[in-house]
Amino acid sequence: MSIYLPIAELPVNLFLILSLGIAVGFLSGMFGVGGGFLMTPLLILVGIPPAIAVASVPSHMAAASLSGAMSYWRKRLVDVGLGLVLLSGGILGTAFGVWFFAFLLQAGQLDLVVGLFYVILLGIVGGIMLVESVRAMVRAHHGAPPIVRRPGTHAWFHGLPLKLRFRQSRIYVSAIPVTLIGFGIGFFGAIMGVGGGFLLIPALIYLMRVPTTVSVATSLFLTLCTMLIATVLHAVENHTVDIVLALILMIGGVIGAQFGVRAGQAIRAEQLRLLLGLLVVGVAIRVAVDLVAHPEELFSVVATESLR
Amino acid sequence: MNCTGVGGFGFGALALGAGLLAAAPATAERLVTSASTHRVLISSNFTGTDLVLFGAIEDDDTPSSRASGYDIVVTVRGPARTFVTRRKDRVLGLWVNMDSRVFIEVPSYLAVLSSRPPAKIASPEFLRRLRIGVANHTLPQQIGSDFADVVPQDPFRVAFLRVKDNEGLFNEEPQGITFLTPTLFRTTVPIPGSAPTGNYEVETLLISTGKLIARETTAIEVVKTGFEALVAQEAHDHGFAYGLVTALLALVTGFLATFIFRRD
């Protein structure tokens, strides 16, 4: 059954898009990530113009992350203070990202830059996850106790001014690096059409020494906020949010996420991280192949009106 | 319905009734055409449609029928848009958009349907002059501050036509005209689901022995309707409100799902 997308101006298969929403929602619920890094490339693969895909996916992620964010909120695991400082940088980063997105679209280099970001960021994060989870599994196999990584060491940024105490996260750091992290997440999120959880969670755990559960909870809370803001900003700046596409993805996403959360709870943590690492690296390789392989068609045609 | 380049429209419609149009003939024959619809409406289940065009050749001298017979060429031109065509080149092992050309105000949709391959209908000069065939259309490119069409072999021009053909937006049907009787013909114009919205010009040419006998122009309109029209309008005119509604929709969907799937 086909449905016409009023902003993308083309018909799509309703069930194809709905199953994409369910599948990505399932994975995002299972791994506790937004799933934008999967959804955006998949939509482009099925023929949705990149500008529409990147602008419409955030609302899907907001819907899919709401349920998890509410549940963490009730358990009081969200560090609101940390979240707000991250968000202040995140809003700036998102606004700058949306503007840079429009600039790249105009210059015809959007596909290239987004592709490179995907390969580099996903490659690094996925690679680290793979190595780390395999090590954890080997240790568990040998019966060694898991290494607790809270050595209380002082990194260079602990010397910066504007120090704030985040009670929930049990950290006392300068607002500057936190805002910068928020800015980076917002910026990459807006350009790549991703929530940035896969960047934020490792940054909070390994750089800021925030406890894992608080990191995940705060990241989900931040994803919810930045994705809502990205939706509005894309709608204002680029007029490329397709509400029909977004609604189909949202409905699929929230259904899939519910089952994904249950599936995720049935798997051990390091195995889950291994699977997520494989998935992330897989997407990075897929995008890398597209950048390097000889394209079937060297030419592309874009209407200039659709650039705005 | 406001159509440009269809001078005889109002007058013709008055004279012959809605949908039937006639151009003032210089020779004996006259051309009358009628499209199955003048408005292609895009609603939520739109996946493309076929526009059927009927035409009749009217002749004053009853036993007319020129010995050589008639040829018909129907050209449908979509709303003019400006396109950027980019070419990828290999840079440091990556395929990067390097060179580009801007095609100014060229048809966003083009269909050329003829009773025979155009090369058999008339001379190359004639075909070029009357823009018969996709390759014979003027596709002005921006060159500095000026613009002009380039040689037909220009790689960007060829690529532009090829990409549009692959998108199903530029079509050529050399046998696309069916003669039901020697003076009555029919053709089917494919309007794909991704067809751009706007005014389409439908030009019908009657040709015999390589000469233009009569020309007839009408117009159709491809428009979004109902919900689709409303959404497109709001997205364009009230971006902020539209974004807020989408964001609110995400919250409601997420909240409903939490409520429905709650396990306790």
C-alpha cells in the first residue's frame, strides 16, 4: 500500500517505512540508543531525499526515547543539572548544525561530509565498543573480576573555571567541557540526523566519570530535548520536515522500542555492547564503501528550489 | 486555472466548450484535442496516473486525406525549474562532487509522444526548430552571468537528460500515438508519482510531409489536494508552528505507547 509524502513529494510503501520504524525502534530500545544512525541511512537507501530524511528522523527519535526517558525520570536517575548544562551547549550546536546543513546542501557537499562523519565517528565509537566488550567477555570467561573504572584521576579540563557540582552524577567539573560536549552532540546530531547517544554516553562515562546508569538516563533525556528542538529548527530553517513520514516512523518506532527494551533485558551487558559495536561498525563500513566505490551514476541533479 | 503560453485557451474554450481547443488554422486541416482531465489531483494514495489525450484532425475538403498521411507529435512540458547538475570526481580515493552546471528554467517534466520516430517525420532542422524530441529542447546553462544552451554532446547536458529519464520524468515514446481512424488519434501520457506540481503545457503538432500543418496547445495542472495541500502549505508558510505540531505529535505518540504498553 502506497502513501504520498506531501513534503518529499513522492509516494512510498507504507509497510516498508513502518517496518523500518519498528526494526530501528526495536534496536534502539534494545541498546538504549536513539537509532538515528541506522534510520537516516536506511531512509536515504529507500529513496527519501537526504534533506527530508535528516529533518524527519529527529521526531521519530523523540517519540521512541520518550518512554525510556519517562521511566528513568520516575526512578530519579536523570541528572537534570548536567542535562541542562549539556542542553545549553546542545541548542547552540543544533542551531549551528542546522545552519551548516543548509550550507552543505547549497554547496553540494552534504553527502560527502555526512558520509565522512558517519565513517569517522561510527568507526571510532564502534571500534572502541568492540574491543572493550571483547575484553570484558574474555575477562568474564577467565573468571577475573570486572575492572571498575572510577579511578578519580584528574584530567586537564578539571583545572578550568566555572566549576559546578552535579550531585546525581557525583562529579564536580567546569561547565566549559560539559557545554562543549553538548555543543558537539547537537552539531553532529543536526547534520547526521542522529540523536548522538552513541557519542554522549561514552563521553559522559569515560571523560566525565559519570555513573553508567545516570549517563544513559541523562543521555536519553537530552536526546528527547535536542530532537524536539531539531525538529522545530529544521521546520523553520529548511522546511524539510515531512510530518507524514515522521508519523509513520514514530508509530513503528514506539512499538518496536517496547519489544526491544524487553529483548535487551534478556541479554548480558557485554554481549549487548558487542552486538551494538558490530552494528555501529557495520554501518560505518557500509557508508565507507559508498564513498570509495565507483558510483554507477557520476552525475546528480537537484532542483535549486529544494535547496531551501 | 491560470496557464501561461496557452494564448488560444480562453477563446478556444468558449468556441468549442471546455476541454476542446482549436488553434487558428493556416491550412485546411484543424486540430482538436481533449485531455481526460485538466487537473491531476495528488491525494494521499497518489502513485502516478495516466493522462489520456484524444485528438481529431478536421478537414474542410471532405475527401482530403493527404496521400502521405499525417504525423502527430504530442509534447508535454512540466513547470520550469532551475536544476544543479553535479559531477563526482575521484579525490584522495573518495568520490566527491566537483564540477557543476546550473540549468536555468528548464522543464521539470517532459514527455514526447509521436506517431513515428521523429527522425522519420521531418528534417533535423525542423525538429530542432519546433523542439521535437527530448534532446532538441533548449536547456540553457548558466555561463558566468550569462546563459545559453550548449552543444548536444555536452556531458552535463547528456547526463541531465539521462538522470531525468531514469527518474521517469523525461519520456520519449516514438510510437506513442495510436490512430483510431485516419483522422482520430489517442495517446497516453504517464504522470509518475514523483511528478512536480504545477502547470503542464500540452502541445500537439500535426505534421505532413515534413511540414507543420497545425498546432494546438492546452494545459493541465498537477496539484496537491486536501490534506497534502494543507501540509505542504503549512510547512512552507508557518515553519515554526508546523515544527511545534510535529514535535507535539512525537510526544503524544511516545506517551500513548508508554500508556498502552505499560506492564503494571
